[in-house]
Amino acid sequence: MRITAQAKRETRKRILAAARRLFGSQGFTGSSTRDLARAAGIATGTLFNYFPNKEAVAMTLAAEALERGRTAFRAARRPDETLEEALFGHIAFGLRELAPYRPFLGEVFETALSPFSRSATAEQGEELRLRHLETVADLLRDGGLVEEPHFVSVHLYWTLYLGVLAFWSRDESEKQSETLVVLDRSLGLFVGTLPSPRGD
């Protein structure tokens, strides 16, 4: 029997919904692909037709959350905000959407977003990185930067962003408020490496 595109979309949604529940209740390490397939109401072999492993499922949850954060950030932007404020908002909105997954995302990001990674999720991590940096490039242009930032500045930005994610994943302060301090200081370092915007 042929499976329709609609049926495939519904199965994929069911897997992701099951992963949200399962990773939230049993933790990422405590959940196997067999558990995930059972929770989604499918065979384990069927799960692998959609995702190569549970890390890929978690990265898909993260990518979708960050996309929601990006959309919410764009809707909330103010015309008078500074470049630092725009960058701060972009990241903060993303962290807000990632918050339900905070208990397990640290270990997933550690593998998928590491520059040393050779894992199956490294490709997804690279897609996430490029999507994020595209938005940052848009914000830099909106902020009046005519020149493309030097590759060292881009590398510094991504390194600082990963540091913020790592800190956030373990931040025990109320509502992870200390993460916002780390984010603010990190963006100050990054913006300090940029050329002056036009008109300066």
C-alpha cells in the first residue's frame, strides 16, 4: 500500500510530539529509539525512515523551536533598536522557544554543534548554524554595516553563541537570568570587532 505525502507528514508530526513528551519525562539518555517508536505508535524500523537516530529528532525539535523564535523576534522588532539590542532579541527569543527542551538539549548540542563533530547530526547542526548566521547577517545589514564582517568576527560570534547555549543549558538561576548577562557581555565583545556602520 502506498503511503501518501499527507500520511508521511502526520507520522513525522506524531514522532516529534512523542519525542517532546518522552524526552521531557524520561530524559534524552533514558529514552531509546524503541521507546520513541512505541510512544509514536509506529514500528522502530518505520522511525528510521524519518530520522536516522534520536539525536536527529532532538535537533529537529531545536530547529523548529528556533524558527518559531525567529518569527516571533521579527514580529516584535522595533525600528529604533540598536544592533546589540536586535542581536540580543534574536537570541533571547530563540532561547525562550528552546526552554521546554533545556533539560536534554545540552548533550545534543554538544555533539551536533561541535566543530569537532563527526556525528550523524553534524549535518543538521551545520544547517542550523547557517540559518542562524543568515539572520545575523541580515541584522548587521539592517544595522548599517556595509562591509561583510571579517571571517574572524563571524567565527567569534558563533563561538560566543555556543558558549551562551552551553551556559544556558546548565544555568540554575531563576528563569536563567544569568544567561542574559552572559549573552549581553558576549554580544558586546562581538560588536566591538565590527567595522563602523555607514555614516560614522
